[in-house]
Amino acid sequence: MSMWFYVDRILVAYQVRDSVAQQRPRGNLSDLYPRWLGARELLLHRRNPYASDITIEIQKGYYGRVLDPARPNDPKDQQGFAYPVYVVFLLAPLVGFPFHPVQIFFHWLLVALTGWSVCLWLRALSWRLPPWIMGGWIALAIGSVPAVQGIKLQQLSLLVAALLAGSAACASRRWLFASGALLALATIKPQLAWPLAAWLLFWAVTDWRHRKMLFFGFSAAMVLLLAGAEILLPGWWRMFAAAIGEYHRYTRNESVLDQLLPWAFAGKILALAAVAACALLLWRLRSVRAEDARFGHALALVMAMTVVVVPMYAPYNQVLLLPAILVLVRDRFHFLGRSRAIRFVYLVGVVALAWQWIASLTLTAAYLLGRRESALSGWKLPFLATFTLPVLVFALVFLDARREKIAVRATS
């Protein structure tokens, strides 16, 4: 509750005040809007969503006016349609309605999907909890910085996170065709979906006889999405590639590691090292069965790695850390029984995770006690662990998965 209060009364209030002072435009600020408008124009009016005239229309709704390069305080993000065109198939049921009711519906859809993702990840990790503890996890998930930011911005990352959770849960129940199909749908944000897709497809082909349906489900869904997209907008992939290039040019997206390390290319070198280390470890886990707890470790590791190495450090992407955090809580006694250094790192990770709620509670209390200006000036506090938490979680879940790798080797 304090997190939602903080966002509504403190963070938004600060942003509105700052926008007025800097003459920075504020429209609906819904990340759904550019995708919704592009889908509507393509499906209803056969207009190219990647075209510059659509981008101008998007800016009028998203920012309230067209961006002006002559104004130094105007945002750099042009809000172009930088998604694969087949995202319109997921948004097609919404294009016939005005955007305001679509906003309301999508807000509550993301709340429901974020809560349901907790249940799906618990199923994928083979961890059964009493209903009241599961309810606590759902409340914490919906009241975390990544989820609240994603819900307020109506970010499709939360939809992708739910699709990935659904794919993992289906795989754990051996509903492999459905798992592959959901995995294909999640590629509407390729940078978030492909690490898990690469792992699950590799896992499937290493035991082709028993796991081939995951590959078939993914392939069938991707063929339908790509063929449908080509029919709707021939040559769309070239436009998408150009849009991605423009997006990276004006946003200069960087990974969490890039933000943490001041030296040029250091973040990219560490990201490659993290991917290589995970690949070696996952090779050892390729033979585990879907219902095995070690399969959940592999899923958690891949999701944590995605947050660390993907060239997007926005806090809302950290909803993908959920399975790794669940694993670390479930296996807490393994860490607390190890060396002093590992116990220290684990406790630092606990503090980094809890800091968002410590900060939101503190700011909420200050606001309610009449110290409104102090609360507004401290708006950054809940974000202080944004870059350190993913690295700590990844390091810890890597150590935990490595322990499972050793167990696999011993069993073999």
C-alpha cells in the first residue's frame, strides 16, 4: 500500500512539478498507446504503423503535443512503433474501443497478470505454499517498484513476463505444445523473450523424443505470427529493424551492468562473461526433467541473466527477477549454512530487495505527517537499489544453480 501511495502522491506529484518547471510535455504517458494506435491504424485503416506520420500522431497522444527538437528539455524518446508488427494480433480485440476505457481495462489486466504470474512461477518451480503465504507473495509482487511502474506506465513487459511464466508453468506440467506457443507470443518483446526461448528450445532438442512438442508449438505459433504479419504488412521486418535502430539511437539503451560500471565496454564484457558462464552451467542441467526442482533453477537463472545483460535497464523489466527471488527465498537455508562471505552477500541481497518498501514506508509516513516537501525531495529513494539488486540476485541464483549442477554430476 505504501508503494502505491508513494507513486500516486509523491513520485507523480514530483514529475508533474518538474515537467511544469522544465516545460516538458505530459500527455497520457501510456506505453500501451503507441502500440494500440499503431495496431488500430494498421488493422482498421491499413496504414503503416512504422511511418513517420503515425509517430507524429502517437506523440500528440502520448506527450500531448509533437516533440520539438528546438526545445532542449523535450524528451528524446520519439515513441515510434518499435515492436514486431505481429503485436497487433494481441491488441486486435482492443482497437475498436476508445483509448480511455482501453487504459482502464489494461491497467487491471496487468494487475491480474502480475498476481497470477506468482502462481505460475511457483508451479514452474515445483514449490507449493499455503494460500495465505501465496497471497503475501502476490501482494509483494503487485506492490513492488517494477510492477507498480509497469502497471502505471501500462508496459507490455508485464504482459511478456506473464507469457513467459505461463510457458514455464506449462513446461513443468509437460504441456509442451502450449509452452512453446506461449513462448512464441512472448517474442513481441524479443530482447526479453529470446534468452528463455533459447534455453527451452535447447532443452527440448536434447531429448527430442520426449520434448519435441515444445519445439513444434513454438515453431507453429511463430510461423502463424510471421506469416500473418507479412500478409498484413509486406516487408515489415525491414521497417522493424530500422525502427529498432532509431530507438537505440535516440534512447541509447544500456544494460544494468553498463550503468553500474563507468568504463567503456566493461559492462558488455561482463555481460558476455555472464552469458558464457550460464551457458556452461545450463549444459549440465540440460538433462533434468521438467518436474524436477533443478529445472526451476535453470529457469530462474535464465530470467535473472536476462535482466542483467539485456540492453534495457528500466525498473519495470525487473519483474523478470521474480522466479529467481522465489528460488532464493525457498533455498535460504542453503545460503545461511555456507561460508561467511556467501551469507554476507545473501543478507545484502535481502536488504537490497527490502529497501524499496523501507523507502516507500518512510516517504509515505513523512508525507502523512505533514512533511510533504521532504517527501517530494526524496522521490529517488525507492530506486536506489535498482542497479545493484539484479546483479546480487543473478550472482546468488548462479551459485545456487551451480550447487544443483554439482548434484546432477554426482547423480550421473
